[in-house]
Amino acid sequence: MISIILMVIVALIVFFFGAGMNKAMSGAILLSMITGFACTINAIEKDKKK
């Protein structure tokens, strides 16, 4: 659940910063995907420690 929230927050932040550079959507999608992958890897690593 937290990964979805993080992806949305990152996408919104990058969308507004990227709007000034005419690259709003591509940056938002890219960093949202990176955040999602990082959260997935983090969840897998936490599961291995148990």
C-alpha cells in the first residue's frame, strides 16, 4: 500500500517540476516506475530476512 502512495506522490512532484521543461509526463512516469521497483525490491528483501 505504501508503494502506491509513494509512486503517486513522486509522480505529482515530478509532473509539476517537469512542466517547466516540457517533459512533465515522461519524467513523472519514469520516476514513478523507479519508485515502484524500489519498493518491490525492498518488500522482497524484508521478506527474506524473516
